[in-house]
Amino acid sequence: MQPVPTIDAHHHIWRLHDLTWLSGPQVPRIFGPYDAIRRDYPIEEFRADTAGCDIVKSVYVQTNWPAGQSYDEARWVQSVADATGWPHANVAHADLSDPDCGALIKRLADLPITRGIRQQLHWHENPQYRFAPRPDVMNDADWRRGLAHLAKYNLVFEIQLFASQMQDGAALARAFPDIVFVLEHAGMLEDMSEHGWRQWRAGMQALAAEPNMHVKLSGLGTFVHACRSDVMEPIIKETVSIFGAGRCLYGSNFPIEKLWTDYTSLYRTFRSVIGYLGESEQRAILHDNAARLYRI
């Protein structure tokens, strides 16, 4: 099989001084100790990391700048794209519960590379895994009014959930059929016990029943802090079986994954795992689906 041009649909570039979660005293995080990435990660380093991996385009995903700076982050990402040609699309941040978020979303949509919005909704009983203040934020009427703005600008919503939240996530996608959803990190399977697999699988099936739900095969080393084919393979194969290759896409989650691997190892492991698929299915996951969803 010839090399497939690949779009990295989930990576982050950042300036350390603009990030609250990387500055100040280190606190426990889902991905463990992170001293190695408590520094700038410029686009030039990302390009060097991806050298030789057939990466032709990339999608930046927001990194939670301080409150009130969502537009500043997006404008900075746009400036990097203007100067270097990378990244090719931006998933920006907006607090959809803010009554004035419509004005922010319009400003974000006016930036040429804005293609989506992410507000992290994942909640877990383990505080180290928790980001949202409670598990059901997506059910609030005010929050949903904010989400409705995305349809006006053809913006994707990147949804990040644990298995216990997936039924609500499916109901959300069903309530907003005109919005395209992309599930982050293949549903964040953190419990690999038999019970955990059952709950995750049932949730993924509920999500996949909604035709506007897609899934990003990214962040698969998050809970083991390693790049391991024995972890990636069953998650990828089950996800592709549930959603179909036409709704799955590749993402690296770099530089978070850089804590335990290099880009080439991650990419080659991913390519090896999807080797059981036909060439057209592999191309869909590696390139075509991201090109279509993010219009790049």
C-alpha cells in the first residue's frame, strides 16, 4: 500500500505563559506528571516531530486559555497559520452557557481557519479525570441555546465524554441534527475491566446511532501513559466496527502523547493497527473524513 496523505485532526500548539493548566504548581492530571511539556510547543517543533509521517495538514484543538481569552487564543492560532501555513483548521473554545456566547462565536467564525468549537464536558467520579463541574451540563437549556449558534456558521462541536455520559451525548446529537459532532479520544475508555468495556460499548453504540456523530481515534495512550498496540488495537477495531470507517478519523493529541512516545512511533503504531482495513477505509480515517469535516 502506498503512503496515505494524513491529516492530524487533533494536536495542540501553545505558548506556556497563556495556559493556566501548565503554569503554576503542578496538579494531578489525567495524563500523569507533565514537567516535560511545561514549556512552549511551537508549530515548528510539531512539524519536526511529524517529519516522515506523511502528515499533510493539521487541525488545532483549543487548550483552555484563561477565562475570557477564547478569542485571543483563536486569533493567535490564526496568526500562526497566516505566518506558516499551519495549522489548517482551528477548533476554538467558547463557554456555551454564557448568554453572550453568540457574539463570541460569530467573531470566532469570522476567523478564516475556525471550523469548530470545543467546550470540555467530561466528568468522572475520579476528580483527576474530571473537567466539567457536573456530568449533565449538556442538558441545561441555557447551554443548549449556546450550542444552537454553531449551526449558523457550519461549525463542528467536539464533544468529550466518559462512558457514563454517552446516553446524554446521544440525546444531545439527536436534538441538534444540523450540528456535526466529533467525539474526542474514542470515548475515553478508562475502565478496561469487563464491566468498563460493556458500559463503553453500549454508550458508543448509542452515539453511533446518531448519523451526525463522528469519532476521533486519538488520545489512546491517556490512561496507560504509553503507546501500546495492545491497548490501541481493540479500541480502534471496536470503534470502527461500531461507527464504520466513514465516521472515524485520526488524531495524535500531540504534544500530550509526547510525554510517553515520539510522533513517529505513535503514527506507525496507528498505521499498523488499522492495517486490517482496506485502502479506501484507511484513507478515509487518515485523510478524507477530516478533510470533509473540517473543510480543508
